[in-house]
Amino acid sequence: MKIFILTDLEGTAGVVDFESQTYPAGKYYEISKELATEEINAACDGAFESGVKEIFVVDGHGPGGIIPEKIHPDVKLFHGRPLSKTFHLEQGWDAVFLIGHHAMNGTKNGNLNHTYSSREIVRMTLNGKDVGEIGMEIFLAGCFDIPVILVSGDQAACEEAEMYNGAIEKAVVKWGITRTSAVSVSPIKARQIIRQSAKKAIGRLKEIKPVKLEGRCELTIEFISSASAFIWQNKSGIETVDPRTIKIKGNSFIDVWNRFYLG
């Protein structure tokens, strides 16, 4: 069995602030990366204990959210930028874990909620419905017939994942109070929760199906600044809605994704 793990930093227990913890200049940034790395390792331990033979980890936090020298010795790590458009999902995996994830921008009680950019994007909609990174990643995995079977992060992130697949295994490690405050379990407890959730998810693999978005798709992105939208407006396949909003249309989700990801 082969497992693909896509990570982020903001959903990690103990990480609650952008400026000091998730941005590279933050004084606690390296500590946050260490906390995230240990949560990823806990997910790997649970998977290996359940019979998984191969794990591929993708560092999904923009400036980097993993300490390579501390990653589990039995996994491969895909990190740095740019990543390939589909993160190597096309190489075939039995399931995906989303570790350290956060809710979309504007989510009530969503700690560190944002959608791809905490400084640039106000809102994204897919076929008229609000969507964040979790939904986009679940649909992307579905394009390759791969189920996302586990999500870890704050309660809001886990509930967001559940909207797309009610059967998904959830590892809640904190509860958002505001965008930059939360109640977290201890890092040690968080790792225990994630390890056990990973084992449960593997055990329920046959129950949790891929989620696919069929047919034509339309992704709308509203930016904070017209300057951000302007950068996109000169690219192929991009429609200008207003000075701060663009639209990407395609015959399928993967068509839209390929125009959206990495520009």
C-alpha cells in the first residue's frame, strides 16, 4: 500500500499566529516547522503500523513547513518551489492524508483561516460555491481516482473536509477562537491523536471513496488588491470579472486546476 501525504503548517497544534509562526521572518517559524514535522511523522508511524509500505510526503506550505533532517527516515519528501502542478499524484497512490490543514478564508472559528494566500485572496468559489485548499485538494485527488481518507487540523478545517466527504477520518488537534488564537491540545497529545487517526483511516480505506467533480468547472478568485488580479489578467484562459476578480473556466476540474496552480 502506498500513501501520499500533503502537508501544511497552519493546522498544526500550537501554531496560531501568521506573523510570528508561519511567515519565514517570524521568530517562532522554525519551532512551528518542527511541530509540524513531528505531526507528519506521527501520521507516518500510524500508517506504517497499519501495513503501509511506501509514503510520499509533499511540503505544501508555501515557504516550507518541514525540517528535512527530522522527517521520518522511511519516507520520501518532495519540497522546495516550484512543485509540479499535480504534486506527483498522477504516479498512483492508494490514499491521501491532509496533515496540518486550515479552513478557507472567512470561516467562523477557523484558526489561521485563509485561501492559498493570507495576504492576497479574499474568496474563491468553484461552480458558485465557496472553496478553499481542502476542497481543491480533495477534488484534485479525485481526478486520479484517489480518496482523501484523513485530515488533521483545527475543528473548522476538519468540518470543512467533512462537507466534501462525510466518511473522512478527522484528527482535531485545536479549536479556533479567532483567526489568530486557538485552544490547542499539547503537541505530544496531537501526535497521539494523529497517529491513531492514521491507523483508523487505513483500516477504513475501503469505506472512503474518491470525490470527483464531473463536467465543466468555473473558478472565481476575488483578490484584496487590483494589483494581484492584474497579474493574472494577461494570462491565457483568464476572464476579468472586475478590477479585483478573475474567472477561470475549463472543461473539467483538472483543466481549471492546471490554469490556476502556479499561474
